[in-house]
Amino acid sequence: MSTRVLLCDTPDGLAQLQYALLKTGEGYDVDVVTDGVRAVESAARIQPTVIVAEVGLEGLSGVDLVRRLKAIAPDTRILCWTVLPSPATAAEMVAAGASGYLMKEDGPDVVARAIRSVLEGNVILGPRVAEQISARFGQVVRQEREMESALADTSGRLEQLTSAKAEFLANVSHELRTPVTVAKGILYVLKHRGIGEHERNEFIGKLEAALDRLMTLVDELLTIAELDRGTLSLQLVDVDLAPVLRHATEEMARRYPGVRIEPTVPSRLPAFADQAQILEVVRQLLDNACRYSAEGEAVQLLARTMDEGVTVSITDHGQGIAREVVIQAFNEPFSTGEEILTKERSGIGLGLHMARQLVLQHSGIIWADPLPAGGTRVSFCLPVGSGAPVTSPPSLL
């Protein structure tokens, strides 16, 4: 039984294919058409063994042509011989039922050899298309591996963040419970026991300190929320930061009476800043330094004007925090450095993150240096000023 071949191509393409098939000596029974519609009509009539088609012709072409041919002649093998060097198109054609996808640049002799192969049940791809599909497949595999790696990293980060948030909630509960418990105890004493005026004033002072601490924690949480939402609005003005730093030092000295704080602050320190927010930055850094300071060791605050801007450095002489832990605490909220610090000394994990965000809002920089002899120095630098006269701080300080 002879092999009936239907060729669908331009006149020039048909001539090349007919000559290539003639050279094989196989004695193929060849029919030719020049467009997709006629190819479908001829396939329905003669039910060829093989169809060789240029799928980029005008009219019925592409995937639609291959599907129509397979529907009309389901047992027919279809070879695409085309000028379209697209691996995506090749994949579409094979998926639609084609048995091969060859490029015209490979020559008509490749088609003649491919006919015998597809009759044996093989799927044929031209060298260029096969190379492109292989490259694309390799790219997909690499992308899949990268995505799997990224997904694993993301899952790990999510797990760390979930754990950090759980730790944060535990820390917040601990930090909030302390002033609330103190306040409730003092109120009970004031309400139910007769005490002298001196003791009453002392209890009221402790109650006020506990409520101030509670309000500070709430303010920190609200500030972080505004920073994360991008809704925090700064009031940047030319201001003298020297009184701000002294005020923060005195406040922390009252909070940590067992820690000696040694400030070195010039008489004037002009800067372009939101003094309330810079006060919060210094509070956070001093609070960390006092928490982690070794017993009997002082905490130093050094402020000065340099060529780069106003620089403030706060140094403690505790155990020190590893650089990677500091970086994590700067970049992520809820980080408390628990690898080296006891639970009793860690805060709620917002201090360094909040300080960094506030300094960045001022177009400043902040960094930390573990000290060789133990301890940590955290520094930040702010713009010197806008050129306007320096204002005195309001009564808030």
C-alpha cells in the first residue's frame, strides 16, 4: 500500500518538498494544496497517511489548522514545516496533535527523513526548535528551583515572624502587667488603709510613674503602627537638641536609679529635626543601654556636631549584642535579642526598630558597633539644619 502524502505550502515550498520526496525513491503518492482550507477539504476526501503543512499561511492556519486536520483525518500524521521559530508555537502544535515541528531553514530533506520516523510513531522536532525548547525547559526548571528556594525562605521567615510576634505579645503582656499591677496595688492601699500624708504622696508618686510607663508603652505601639502604615507626620524644624538630650538623660536616670548615665552634650546642638521624635529615639537607645548595662558600669551619651551632621552615640558596657542580632532588631520589630539576654532584661522588642525608622524619617542614618571589650555603641546622625534660625524647645521639655 502506497504512502499518501498531502503537502500544504506556498508554490516555492511545494516544489522543494516534491523534489525532496522524489529523491527518496519511496514512491510517495503526493497531493498538493496552497492554503489551509483546501488542505482540510483534501484531507477529508483522500485521508492521507501524512500531511506536511506550513502552519503560517494566510486563512486557516496555526493550531486551528492542526485541530481541523486531526478532526477530519484522525489517523493522519501531521508534520509542521514552517518559518515560525517559536518553541511556544511548537508546543501548541504538538499538543493539538501534530507529530513533528520542523523549521524550513533545516531544509526539505529533513522533512523527507522525518516522514518515515513519524510513521513509526515518533514525534520529531527540528534541531533549532529542540534547542530552544530545551533552553526554555532549563529556564523553567531553574525558575522553579528559585521559586522553591524563595518559598522555603519565605516560609522560614514567616515562621520566625510568627514566633517573634508570639514572643512580642508575651513581652508586651509582661511589660504592661508590671505597671498595671503596681497601680492597682497602690490604689488598693490608698483606698482601704489609713496612711499618713507623707506615705500617701510617696504612693501617688509611684502611681504616677507606673501610669507614665504604661502610657509610654502605648505610645510606642501607636508610633510603630503609624510608621508601618506610613502615616507618621514629622514636624521638622531647626531646633537645639542639647536640652532634648539632657531631658532624656534625666528621665532615664530616674527610671534606672541603679545605672550611672554620663552625658557629654555641648551647650548648643543645632539640628533639623522633630524634637519630640528625636527625644523618643534617645529614650529608646538609652533604655536599651540601661537595661543591658553591667552592674557598676556607666552608660555614656556623647553628642557633637561633625562635618556629616549632628551625631549622638550611646554606649553601654554590658555583654554586647552580636552584629547580626542588632541588624535584625533594626530591620524587624518584635526582636529582643533573646539569644544573649535574659527574659527579665528584654523589653517589648520595638526599641531599635522604632529608633531606626524615626531616624530614617529624618533623612539620617543609624548604626551599631559591638565593642571589643564588651558592650555596644549605638549612634545616629541627623542633618545639621535647614539654614533657618535655631528655635528654643517649647515647654514640653
